[in-house]
Amino acid sequence: MPEESGESEQPGKLGESLQPGEAGELSLERRRLAEEKKNERYVWWYLAYFLFGIHLVAFVMIYAVLHAK
């Protein structure tokens, strides 16, 4: 009984063998997590560019208002 000996029933832990289809599932999960991390990085870059653009437009508008005649 795994519960009594403190072992978990998750595949891939120490001393346990994987079923034939589970190795592929773990690989897919790792790939999905890597893709998610990459996409999250892109979201932060898009946010940074957006905020930079908003500030640039604001500074140009302030300059235009202050120098208007």
C-alpha cells in the first residue's frame, strides 16, 4: 500500500516506473509549460512597449501644448 509507506501514486517519482503512454504525456506537459512561459514573456514585452508608447505620445502632446501659439 503506497499510502502507508509514504510513497505517492504519481508516476515518475523515485523508484516507480512509467506506463508506456505516460512518458509522452509528461513530455507534452513540459512543452506546454515552456510554451506558456514563453507566451507570458511576450505579454510582458507587449505591455512594456505599450506603456512606452503611451508615455511617448503624452510627452509629445505636452510639448505641443506648451509650444503652441
